[in-house]
Amino acid sequence: MSGGRIAVGNWAIAVGVAAALLAAGLSGDHPAARLDPLGHVLLAAGGLALVARRRAPVAVLAATGSAALGYQAVGFDVPAVAYLFAVYAAVRAGHRAVAVAGSVVMLVALPLAILASPHDWPVGEVLTQSRDVLQLAWLIAAGAAGEALRQAERRADEAERTREETARRRADEERLHIARELHDSLTHQISVIKVQSEVAVHLARKRGEQVPEALLAIREAGREAARELRATLEALRDDDAHPPHGLDHVPELVRRARSAGLDAELTIDGEREDVPAAVGRTAYRVVQESLTNIARHAAATTASVRIDYRPDALVIRVDDDGGATPDAAPVPGVGLLGMRERVTALGGRLRAAPRSGGGFTVRAELPVDRAR
């Protein structure tokens, strides 16, 4: 139930009880008419106090009990209905000892309040009148109802926690299973590619031969694949200790691009703020895939990466000076399709196309809901 509906329900119960108490008080006989206004105020106050029974059950228990004793002392012979609601609320909130102690005080104090009232009750009828005002059976029933609901809510909470723990455990087991499968199926092959390319480059240089660009690209791709696979396996095995790459790792991507011979620069605009983890991961992947495509396919010498922090979006733009033109646009590969899927999944927009003056531009706009 939403907070607004709970508040409306609290007010409805409080106003209903207050109205019932006032109606009972107005229909009865009151020996001291001059004290009627005070009695009416106490009747209404006892009922309206119930509006806070969820937030402050102990205070409401004291307020309704005091109001009941007050209007009995004034001469209003009205059952302590509001106090029964307060006992129920206090026990439901877990204050059983307070509810029992308060009820004992009420049972002792009610006869005294009735004796102090303007009614000329015979002493022998005071206890009978006290039982009419606060029936012990109704008092026990209110406390039992509160305890029953408290136990039901506690069992529901435990069941929810158990479901969450079970789901978390299953997710951990599935993550470890995926990590084992990736390790068994890919690690060996990637290691073989990486080692063989390293050896081939070493032997070519040792013999004084020109190392083919394709071989260098294979070596760099093998290194990058090994790093990515290692990071993925670490993240799968321990998601908290090894968080996935995000915006903080973009400078490392640019540095690696420079070390591979590409004149790459990084520019950050706007006031840097925290962004959702999913947005940061997607931004990292966009930059990573863009720089990888430039190194492999663009025949470019320079590249610029711009990160623009805006109030409602994070904009990533990667430009290169390669040979792509609108007349000879490259065919979108798996990398571009993967980028588009990641960006679209977050409700963003991706544009990847050649520029009229030559070169290629990748621009991703990722929405950022900072309030959420």
C-alpha cells in the first residue's frame, strides 16, 4: 500500500472513532453541564490521536488512555474505544510490554476516575461501570489481534528475505558457472593466439624482417582479448571486489591507443558528476569499440574522444581522420551493432557515420536520471 493511501486510511479511522465517541457522549446524560465542552474535547482528542498510531504507537497509547480517564472523570460514560485501537497498534508495532503495563494502569485508574466524576455512583457499582468502560475481553482481543498481525508481517518479511537470499545465491552460482565455462572454452584458445603472435613478432624482429601490420594487429588484439577476458572472469567470480569498467577507465583506453601509435586525445566538458553504473559501463564500451575500430579499420593517424557531462545526459563522441567518406561508408560490423544495442537499451541514441570532410564519427547520447 502506498504512503498516500495509508495516510488516508489513518485519517479515516481516526475521524470515524472520534465521531463515534462524540455521538456516544452527546447521547448520554451528563450531570455537570459546565464541563461538557471539556468532555467533548477529550472525546474528539482521543479519537483523532489515532492518526499517529503507526508513527508513534506508544505516545498514542498514552494519549488515548489519558483522554479516556479524563472524559470519565468529567462525567462522560463512554467506552474507551480509542484506547483499544491504540493497544492493537502498540502490540502490532512490537511494544507488548508497554501495552500490558499501560492496560494494567488503565484498569486500576478507571475506577478512580469514575469515583471522581460528578455521577453519584454507589461504591459497589464503580467496578461494574469500570468493566463497562473497558472490557477485559475486548482488551485481550485487541492485543491478540495486534500480536497476530505482527507475527504474520514478520513471517512475510522472513519469507521475502529468504526469497531474496535464494535468488542471490542462484545468481552467484550461475555467475560462477558462466565464469567456468568461459575459462574452459576461451582462455586456452586466446592464450595460444597471444603466445603464437608474440613468438612470431619476436622471431621476425630477431631475423631483421619487416613485421606485417596484420601480425601486429593480431598480437594487440590477443593482448586486449586476454585483458578483457581476465577482467570479465574476475567480475563474474566476485562482482563486488571487481566492478566492471566505467568512465574512470576511459583515460586508460586513450593511453593504450597512444601506445599503439594513434595520436589520441581525451577532452572532458561540463561538471563531472556520478552517473549510474550502467551508463558508465556503456560509455566505456562505446569508447573502447570506437578506438578498436579506428586502430583496425580506419587507417587513421589521429582520434579525439570527448565526454560531455550535461544535466540530463552523458554525451560521448569519438572522431578520427581516417579514409571513410559518405560515398564509401564502411559496412556496420558486430562492434557497431553491439554499441547500438547497448545505447538503445538505456533509452539513448547512437549515430555512427562518416563525415562529409572525411573521417568517421561515433556519437552516443545516454540519458541520465540524476533524481532517481
